[in-house]
Amino acid sequence: MMQLAIPLNFIGTLYREISTGLIDMEAMFKLLDEPQEVIDTPGAPDLKVGQGAVAFKDVVFSYDADRPILKGVSFEVPAGKTVAIVGPSGAGKSTISRLLFRFYDVKGGSIEIDGQDIRHINQASLRRAIGMVPQDTVLFNDTIAYNIGYGRNGASREEVEAAAEQAQISAFIASLPQGYDTEVGERGLKLSGGEKQRVAIARTLLKSPPILILDEATSALDTHTEREIQAALDEVSQNRTTLVIAHRLSTVVGADEILVLKDGLVAERGNHAELMKLKGLYFGMWERQKAADAARDQLAKALESE
Ligand code: ATP
């Protein structure tokens, strides 16, 4: 019986969220991917969003009981500010974004938005307040206008175009034979990772959430694409409480605070200049990145001269 009860509950939640138009496409795919871990308490109230300040208070979390991932992580993202999380692969960076989106509940401590513990409010209202630009955006088999307009029910073509402009993808769309009416997705034009990410940014600009989670693509992008995406991200994070899950260092330089996560704890924190002065883990990560960039440039030059 238990085996049946969980999927039914899960489908019920999914149906409710889709039918009320509250669900993000990202969230839907995530929900389909991952077992439902979190259930609303009956009658849980809506999140009351004020300025959108986020606080992690001594958060402890593990997926499996015998392997702790976060061992007591505390930080605040003040309203309108940007906090970036860096650290080695597997340190738990993306886990932090999943916990804020409440795909899982914390095992210890709490996560609060404007002073409200996110376990005590309903998930639909939480996800309305948060925009997620995921590592890999899934596109609908529909036009590019539809894929952007999905960010907000009833968005006009002008609003879709303005969002695309801000997300630095309008020139690319203009170059397509059918412009905004070009079919994309599996059965249409395939977009590159960078283009898909900018569609996700445009969609998020339309949704205009007070809180934003940017989970950067891990894959290396060429410098030009990286610059365009950075400009789009700067646009979308302006005046919004933003948590950046950073897999590349270049995107964190302007953050108000950078957390270096290691072995389930915040090992260093500060802005870029402060962390560089510390000559610790963060400094070491930059040194390694510089060496890797230099080696890549050398290789590119050698290939050119062949
Ligand atoms: P990367 O930079 O490589 O993306 P990360 O710091 O974002 O890494 P997480 O994705 O948060 O790392 O994962 C942290 C740890 O938790 C990893 O060891 C990972 O294997 C483990 N993990 C992630 N998701 C699950 C899951 N659903 N079940 C069990 N373990 C998981």
C-alpha cells in the first residue's frame, strides 16, 4: 500500500501545481526526475514575500543517513544582494539550491525567507517566489516565443521580445528564418547550451521573481558566449536576491559575498578582494584556473600554427 500511496500523492501534487499554473517547467522536470520527498502540512499558509531575504541557519543535510553533505551551513542573502557559492565538485553547492527550492527538507537547522521557515509554508507559494535558471534548460517542442512566454501566463509578444532583448538573445532570434515563430526543442531547431540558458534567463525575467537561483552550466563555454551570458545574468539578478551556484570562477567576482564550501562547511567567506588577500582556498582556485587558461591558450596557439 505504501508503494502506491507515494506515487499517487506525488501525481496529486504535480496535477495541482500544473492545473493552477504555478509550476515552473524546470520544477516539473525536476519533480518527474526526483522522488517526492517533501509534503505540505495541511493548510500550510502562503509565503508572504516582503523584500525576499534568504537565511540558511546551521543547515545540516544528507541524502543518505551515513553520508553527511552539509554539516552546519549558515549564511544570509540580504534582500537584493548576490551571494555566490564555490567549491570543489561534490561539495554540496547544487544541494544548497535544491534545499532552497525545497526539493528536500533540511535534516537540521532551518532555511528562512523573510523570517518564515520554508517548511511551514506551502510549496506552490515558495516556487512562485523563486526563479530558477538551471544548468540544463528543457525546451518545449514549440516556438521560441512560446518557450520564453512560458515564464508568465498571458505575456504579450512585446513583453516576450523585451525579455529576449534583456537576456541578450534577441539578435540570435532575429537571425532565424522565422524569428520568434521558429520551432525549437527536440523536433525543431536544436539550441546550444548557451542559447538555451539565455532562453531560461528571458523566461525568468518575465516571471520576475523576488528571489533567483542561478545554477551555472558546468560545461566550458567560449569566451564570447560566456560574456553574453554574464551580461544576461547581471541583468536578471539586478535588485533581486540572488544565489549563484558557481562552477566557474569568472562569474563570482562581482558577488556581494562568496562562500567557499568544503567538506560540508563554509571554509572561507568574503568578497573577491578579501578572499584573494586571504591566500587560502579561493586564491588557490584562481591560481589553478589561471594555469589551466594559460595551458588552453598555448594549446590553441600551437594548433593554429600547425
Ligand atoms: P558539482 O560542482 O560537481 O556540480 P556540487 O558541489 O554541486 O558539485 P552536489 O550536486 O550538491 O555537488 O552534490 C553533493 C554530493 O551529494 C555529491 O557527492 C553527490 O554525489 C551527492 N548527491 C547529489 N544528489 C544526490 C542524490 N539525489 N542522492 C544521493 N546523493 C546525492
